[in-house]
Amino acid sequence: MMVDKFLERNNLFNDQIMNAVNQLGLANVDVENARNMDELTSMCLSAFKKKNSQTPTHAVE
């Protein structure tokens, strides 16, 4: 029962975080889909490159 309550809270928290990430348009990686560390690294780099290519760069005055 205690574990079930923890999992329920954890899943609710994760859902809230992902909703905020998506609303803000932040890059994210679903780490559960990675089969190994190399694949996770590739997923992270791809998300980073994709997000950076969509973000305009300009000088801050």
C-alpha cells in the first residue's frame, strides 16, 4: 500500500512536470525508451541539436 501511494504521487508529479515542459516548449528526452547509454546519449544530442536549430540566435544588448 505504501509503495502504491508512492507510485501514484510519482506518476502525478511526472505528468505535471511533462505538461509544464511541453507548455514551455522545452526539449526533452524520454529516457525509458533508451536501451543503453550510447542510445541515450544519441537521443540527448539529437534533442539538443533539434532544439538549438529551432531557436533564433541574437545578441543581447
